Amino acid sequence: MKGIGSRVTIGFLSIVLLLFASGIISLFELSNLSNDTETILSASRRNLELAKDMLGYAHEHSQATIRVALFDESEQRDVCRRTMSDLEGKLAAARSEAVDASRLDSLSICVSRLREVSESYLFSPKMVVVDTLMVNTTVTAPNMVAVSGKRWYDEQYKVVYDDMLDHIQSFMTHTHSSLAPRAEQLNKNAYRSVAPVLISLVVMIAIVLMFYYFIRIYCVAPIVRMNRALSDFLTYRLPFNVKADLRDEFKELAENIEKLIGISKMNKR
């Protein structure tokens, strides 16, 4: 039979172990939640950076193309090549990092079309620009084809360029919309990380109330009744009789008090 001290010790150690276990579980879940949040934010930030870079390179390519098509600035052809390569590089990076790369197929087609349209005009040896804003170049060889830069830019390049911009913006919109299910998952993970603490709190309150009840019944009440019985004996010489269900050390204590009372009476005789 365990004593009252052992019972109280086991009870409070149980509370400590429960709180410790719930704390460890909550820390583990919060760590996972933090990692998931960081992963989602990093992926979103990276996608926005890629989209921003693609828009920047597309704008540079458009400006360089305008200078070649309208002003016949041949040095801008290298800028067109470089910005197109950079644009394709960012698109390749976005495809490699995307969860669903198929969503970038349409954008890849637009970039390929932009390259084809640009190279077919800007780097074709059989074409020559005419009707520019600054000069009017004439055809210098029979096998060359005269092409109006302004008309080509408005009817061919700008159509493909605007379509590509729409797909880049769609990619940015998809990046934001893809956060919704991930945010919902984070919400569930947050509840899961807090749940052990809440459960432990409820259990701890229940255990504390149980301890209060048992200590009140098995500790406080016996001491109060033994003290009352002893006071009655000392004051009114009434028999020492504790009207309570005594257990463990309290029962031994009552029995020892009765023995002391018996020894006291024998000594007086």
C-alpha cells in the first residue's frame, strides 16, 4: 500500500510529465509550421522575383527592338540577343522551380514566338528596313525584301509581345492564387500545433480539480476531524473517536494518538 506522500508525488509528477510532453509536441509542430511558412514565402518571393525579371527583360527587348525597327540602330541588335537570352533563362529557372511546370507552357510558347518574330526581322540578311522615322533606306540588292519597321512592329511584334506580357502577369496572378490552399494548410497546421497545449490545459485543470477533491477528502478532512476529536478529549474528556474514513499515515496517526491517550490514562492511575 502506497503512502499519502507517494500518491501526492506520483500525481504531481504525472502533471509535470503531461505538460512536458505537450510542450515538446507543440514545439515540434510549431517548428514544422515555421518551416512550412518559410518555404511558402520563399517560393512566392522567388516566383515574384522571376516574374519581375522577365518583365524587365521583356521591356528591354521591346525598347531595343523599337530602336532597331524605327531608328535603324544596329548596335541595339546585340541588346535584343542578350535580353532574349536572359528572358529565356529566367523562364527556364521558373520552370525548374515550379510545382506544376505545365502552367508555364503557354508562356514558353509566347517567348519562342517572340524570338522567331524578332530574329526573322532583325537578323534576316534578306530584309532591309524602310520608312523609318529618321531615314528612308532603299533596297540595295535585288534579292532583298523591303520591310516597314513601324508596320512590322505594330502588326507582328507588338501582338506577340502583348500576349507574352499577359502570360507573365497570369503567372504572377497564379503565384498569388496558389497561396490560398497553402495558407489553408498552414491554418490547419497552426491548429494542430496548438491542440496539444489546449488538450494538456484541459487535462491539467481536470487533474488539479481531482487533486483538490482527493486532498480535501483524504487529507484536510481527516486532519480537521482528528484535531476536533483531540480538542474534545482535552477539553471535555470525551473519548477520542475520529468519524472519518482514515487511510495510510492518517490511520496510523489516529491509532498512535489513541495509544498515547491510553498510556496517559495508565500513567495517571
